[in-house]
Amino acid sequence: MKILVTGSAGFIGSALTLRLLESGDTVIGIDNHNDYYDPTLKEARLARHANHSNYNHLRIDLADRQAIFAAFATHKPQRVVNLAAQAGVRYSIENPLTYIDSNIVGFAHILEGCRHNEVKHLVYASSSSVYGANTAIPFSIHQNVDHPLSLYAASKKANELMAHTYSHLYSLPTTGLRFFTVYGPWGRPDMALFKFTRAILKGEPIQVFNYGKHRRDFTYVDDIVEGVIRILDRPAPINPQWDSNTPDPGTSLAPWRVYNIGNSSPVDLIDYIGAIENVLGKTATKEMLPLQPGDVPDTYANVDDLAEQVYYKPATTIQDGIQQFVDWYKSYFKV
């Protein structure tokens, strides 16, 4: 199968691309290689699959309409996985317009490319951030998500709405995946596990927000990739029982779905740090700080729909996942 993967030099995108190539698929990868974090890490990820005979890499930006349309017209992918986006809740507070270009304009170009090139299924990354001000946990796809706390979260909610429009108007099957705090080898340097590991190894203090009173549903990257692949092979169906008088936010009469992909086992931030300390054999110096703007205290995924409809549930333990990350980190940075 020919699959277009955006963000193919990114954390999740590169891991997904490797799995697809191993399965015999042809992959067209798109990445703009921006400098949100050190581009050398993206180059190193890309080097793992750049020379594969079934891989084509395009260094273009989702916001470049003509380049994206040309990529679709030239390569004619059968399915698309959109993982490229400007990430980061905190970064969105300081640089909001960056998110409009990538996450809104760029996503519109992907939708148009799918519409005009007979794509059979679009799978795209949403985020647990869409739950925003919701406090009823575990978070369910059947809850309304109308109170985002950051522009990043709002952009991901907008993606879900834009996708629904295309599913309704053009019968394009679309599935949005609300990822919950993804971690693992080759991760982003701005993420907690990366920052904590680096600081602890250097003997520097770590910043612990909300005085450590966070709970996060940390989800290992390989579990995320497995979920994406299973859903990619299952184009979004309509829900014939959908009732417009009591509309279900997670399904539709159109071929549109959203799913949570999380470990469904939230961990206290302090315990997460403790697990990192155990693997490193070093104790962190902690700088306790208040909750940051745009952050939510807790995330916890209800994955019942994923388990019942896709027959999958992430299961990697924090201990195993952190060990895998630390082993990679020490090897990559030679420490």
C-alpha cells in the first residue's frame, strides 16, 4: 500500500514510517525540518529509513499549498497519516500564529489533497489537550470538548471539526487520534522525560510544575504506532445509530471517528520522576513550581472504544518504557 506520512522525521512519524516499511508498504514522507528543536535529531531519525527502496522524502511545509498539492498529484497515496504539526502547549502561548500556519492552514491543505486524489482513509493526530477544562476523568471521546486551555489544544479540536466537514461533504473517511503524553526513544527534547533525564545526568535541578501534583497518562511510542497502524487499516465507519437529537461527540452519520490512545493508567508526576531516578541510579534536585498557564492537572484516557472496535489497548509499563528511553539516550549522546 502507498501511504503518505507527514512529520516523517518527527518522533512518532519516524517510528511509524519504520514500521510501515518493515511491513512492505511504500511510504512518502513529508517534513519541513524546522528548528523548533535541534534539527540534527530529526536528521538522525530520518537517516534510519531515508535510503529504503520504498521510501521517498519530501522536505516541504504543510503550509505550502502548491508543494502539498503537487505531492498528492505526483505520488497518489492510498492512505494518509498526518502527524506533522507545531507541537507544545507552552510554546503556543508565546508563538500562537505558528500554530495557525501549521495546524490549521497546513491541515486544510492535507484535507484538500485527500479530497482531490481519492484517498481512502485519513488518520491524523489530535491530542489529549482537547479535553481542556474537563475534569471528569477518565476522559471519554463521548464527552464534549469545547473549552480548550491553549491555542495548541484549540487547533487540534479545530482539526477534528474540519475533518468532520470533509467526511460529511465528500465522504472522506477520517479518524482523529487523541494521543496521551507520548514518550520513548528518539523523543522530543522539549518533553519532560528528555529534559529530566538530561538534567539528572548533568546534576542540574529539574523543574516540577504544579508542585508535582500532576497525573499523566504516559503512553509509550511503540504503543502509539501500533494503534495508528491498526486504525489505518480500518477506515472510519458511519454510526447508523447516531441521533441528531442527542448527538454523540465521538461518532457521526458521516465516516468520521475519534479515539483516545493512552495507557489508561495515569501516573503521578513525582512517581514518574522516581522511576527515572531508579533507572539512572541518581536522585534529582527538584525545583517545585506552580501550575503553568495552559496546563491541565491530570490526564487519563478511557480507551474502551479503542479496545472494543479496534481490539487494541496500549500496555507498556512506565518502568519498561523509561528503561528503553534511557538506554537510547545514553547510546545516542554517548553518556
